[in-house]
Amino acid sequence: MIDDASSTYEPTALDAHAGDDHPQAGVASEGWSAPEAGPKLAKLVLKRHGAETDIEFPINPPSVIGRFDPTVGPIDVDLGSLDPEGGYVSRKHAKILLEDGVYKIYDLGSSNGTYLLQDEFQKVDEAELTDGQEIAFGNARFVFRMV
């Protein structure tokens, strides 16, 4: 900044890096690439009568899906309050993990099974999940969504 009274120059914060050979923030340069986006967040959207509802359960892996029981304690994704679907969900029904950027589901020995819709519902012990994949825990149906 130039002071008219004394005609001296005072550097500003913008001038501090004027002579640096480093690229400026926000300016692309060779060899520079944007940081890779982290894993997408996920949720389970309840499906009733063939349509998605506005009832959603966020997934924060590792997430155990089931229903609360005082002997088991709190559960990450508690489906017990869903009526009538919650009655078909085991206390510890399934687990969703994020492994190497891929969401995977594992059945935890549930009574009524974990199913993924391919051409028809298929019982799975473990499987990869993709956005829009339909999942059933017993007869509770959900759509897996990455947001």
C-alpha cells in the first residue's frame, strides 16, 4: 500500500506470495488434480405398496440393521417401530459396511433372511449394494440410495 504522506510502500497479504513459484489457490496448473470425492452417503428408503415413502434411515457404516431389544441394546438402524414390517426384522438382522469404496451387506443369521431384488428377490448372505438396489429384511422392503 502506498502512503501519500511518506511515499513508502507497505506490502499487503496479496503481495506476500507474488514471487513464489507455487500455483495460486483456485488456479489450475499442470500436474494438479482435484481431490477425489469421499464415499457417498447412503440411506434406506422404506417402500410400501410398490412405491418409495418419505421414511428414511441414514446409513453410517458400519451399520447394524435390526430392532431394539433390552438384552441387545441400541441398534444403529432400528426398524422395530415400523408397523407391521418391524415384527419381521431380527434383533441383529444385517450389517452394511463400506469396503474400499463399495457398500456391502451381510446377513447376520437373521430368522427371516435378507433379500436383494435382481429379476426376483434372492436371499443373500453377503452382496454388494448399488444405488437403487431394492432390499428386503424379512418382508420389510427398502431401496438403497446413495446421496
